[in-house]
Amino acid sequence: MLQAPTLKFLKDLNKNNNKTWFEKNKNNYALAKEDVENTVTKILKGFDKIDKEVAELNAKNCLFRIYRDVRFSKDKTPYKNNMGAWMNRGGKKVNSAGYYFHCEPGKSFLAGGYYMPMPPELNKIRQEIDYNFDEWKKIISSKQFKKQFTAGVDGIEILSRPPKGYDENNPAIEFLKMKNFVVRHPLTDKELLSPALIKEVLKTYEAMKPFVDFLNRAVSG
């Protein structure tokens, strides 16, 4: 489980998102970062029974920096109000589907899938869904999947018209119009601080695995 001071640090950062405050609270940041890193390490250890390639990752290489890139953003606050980790085969630098852990007081969640695939990968995913739609439907309609991801697959961006090469009457058109393939499972602050956190996280990722595997098979083909 995460420690309460970690959530307090992120809440305080949300109210004081400036360099002066952050520098004064560098020690609290270090402790919060260590806490999240330890949690991710435990999650990765649990992946040994789900996906051994993911289990081999180092937590440090999965964590995102707290420093925001403000060069092209209207929001010039220097720090993120959250801590996150991306876990996928090969690590963050490899373009593949995977699992995400997001820690943000009141807005935490688990997610996974393929976010913002480049055109070649997007085309491969669409083709795989089109060719193997029965398998896709079986994955996203399974009892375990629907229980963990009540909102279903989120395309985030949806085309208004069918992509080139596909007909509006294609039975898979709802998914073929998607530009992302993501699922989410919310986490309350209480769940983050619960001793059962790692167990629940792994249960969610286990339900996600066939979905992630399908997407990775598509882009590797």
C-alpha cells in the first residue's frame, strides 16, 4: 500500500505548484517518490504470474518524471500533480501496449492498452480487430473484463467517418474508428492506502492482459 504522506505531498503540491515551494519540500518529494517506486516494485514482482517480461522491468525505469514540459503548453505550472508508472514489455522506450499506474489524490486510476499509436501501428491494430473481431469481442465482453472496466474500451479520439479501406457497415466499425485503445479502472484514496492495494492492482492487470496481448500481437505482426 502507499503511505498517507505521499498523498499529502501531492495534495500540497497541487495547492503550491511553484519552484520555491517544491525546493523547500524536496525531502518530502523524495520520500513520496521512493514510496511510489517501492509500490511499483511490488506490482512488478506480482507480474511474475501474469507476464514474466513485464516482471523483469526495473521500477525506476517505469516511473515518469514529475517535472512538466511546459514549452508548448499554456499551463506553465512546473510540476505534475501526480506520479505515474508505465509498465510494458521492453520498457517505456519501446512502442507497445502496456499497463499504467496513476497516483493522484481523488483522481487515481489503473489503465492500459495502446495510447496514441503512430499511423503504422494504428493501421495494424485496426486490421487485427477487423480480421479477428470475434476474438476481440470475446476479450472485451468477458465477465472479468467488464467487471474491472465498466466503461469499456475508450478510443479517446473517434473518427467521424470510417478510416480508409473500411465500410460503415463493418461490424467492428465502432472500434475501427478509434485512434486509441485504452481501458481504465478508478482507484479511491482509501484503496491506495489499503494493505490490499497490490492484490487489487494485479487483479485488474490480469483482467487487462488478454486485451494488451491482442494489441501487442497486432503491432508485432
